[in-house]
Amino acid sequence: MVYIPTKVRRASRTIGEQLRNQRKLMGLTAQMVADRSGITTVTLRRIEQGESVRTDVLFRVLRVLHMLDAVVDATDPYQTDVGRLRAAEQLPKSVRPKKVVF
């Protein structure tokens, strides 16, 4: 079994709860969201309980709940402090670790 950091487990549970709340606010049953997402209700329950699923499955549920665009926007690196500071710099084609000379 792979170790999952506590902060990641907590975030998964929180996101699952928020998705369940959004589903309920939209007046959708678990079956309705599962059908529209092309998944089973068991998989939806796993997502809502913060368990691991494939990202494409999660994205399909986010789309049905009208939350996909917000998640995509939230991952924009130029919306982070580092991204805003370095926005004027050209992105490197690749990133390699710096060599340490002793």
C-alpha cells in the first residue's frame, strides 16, 4: 500500500464532501450524477468519501456538477504568488536539477 500524506487524505475528504454538497444543492441524486458522468454510484460514493479514483473519472463528475472550469482555473500557475512574480520570465523548455560541484 502506498503512503498517502495526511494533508492529501484530508484534502480528498474535503473535496468529496464539497462535491456531495454541490450535488445536493443542484437537487441531483447520486444515481443522476453517476449516469450523467458515465460511472457507477459506487464510484461516485468513493469520490464523495475522498477515496482515490482516476482523474478522468473525477473530471467527468466535476463537469456534471459545473465545477470543472473552477478546478482548471485554480491550477493556473500564473495565479500563484510564484507565477505572478515570474510571469515576465520565459518558461524553460525543460527543468533539470542543478549540478552540485564539490
